[in-house]
Amino acid sequence: MANLRNHLFCAFQFLLLLQTQVLCYQYKVGDLDAWGIPTSANPQVYAKWSKLHSFKLGDSLLFLYPPSQDSVIQVTEQSYNTCNLKDPILYMNNGNSLFNITKPGEYFFTSGESGHCEKKQKLYIAVLSGNGTTAAPSYGPSALPDTASSPSYPTVFGSIPQPPSSSPSLRFSPFITAVIAAATWVIINALK
């Protein structure tokens, strides 16, 4: 009987494990065809876009642009505010630049092309830590992404596949799982 209890306990833990969702998203910056200078009709496109999303660890930002015409740089807050393109933290220019979010904090990006930042081609995002606060990333040599944890992947310039539509799946809420587990426990104890 003890062996059966151990098996059921393991099954219960497995059901709880199924309830845990680990979802990371790849966001196409601005939801536009390409990273570029905002139009006069929508000059705050990047500011508005970043407010619509809640970024978390594991997510990534995809900047799409013709590599012969633009680039993306990660900069400090001061450089972001003054559109200073000198000494960026990170420079990406392959046209299909992926930035992996590996630490909570505030991140500042702008075009690496002169004059584009002044025309509002810049992006600010805040990434919350597990406790709901942002911890400012450090800006020194240690802040540079190492290729093992946050590489920028060169891929073919083009469209991003859309995420799969939400299809029905067999998922139980934690409450339903607890009810099933309690009912199973009652049945087992009744069989004694």
C-alpha cells in the first residue's frame, strides 16, 4: 500500500508540474515590417509599442531592417536621452538582430545611424524581476552579453512566423488538479 501511495504522490507532483507554464516570446520590435524611422503619422510608435508589452526574462527582441541602411545599438539611459551614438554597450548590424533578455532592468536601444535617434527611432523597455521590480543592469565590461547566454543570431532577413493560434489543450487549473488529487487520496484511503 505504501508503494501505491508513493506512486500516487509522484503522479500528483507530475500533474502540478504540468500546471507550470514557461513561456518566452520573441517580439518583433514595433510590430512593423522593419525597424526604422517612425512615420509622421505615428512618431511615438516604439514608445507606444513597448508600453503594450510586459517583457520578462527569457524573452527576446527581434529588430528587422535592411543591413545596408540601418543598425541597432544598446546604449545607456544618458546616451538614449541625448541620442549619443558613441560607445554603445552592444552594436548589431546584421539586419535580423536578436536581443535576448537575460537580466531584469531597463534597456535602451536606438538606431546606430546618425540622425535616426533624433527622429524617435529608439526603444526603451523595462524588464521586471521575479519580485516585480526592475534592477538596473550594470554598464561595464561585465554588462556585455556573452555569446553563451545572449547571442545575436544572424538569420535571413524576412518575415517572422506567427505564433501558433491558441488551440484547445488538455490543461487543468491548479484548483482542478488539487480536487482530483484530493479525490484520489480519499479513494485510496477508502480502499484500505
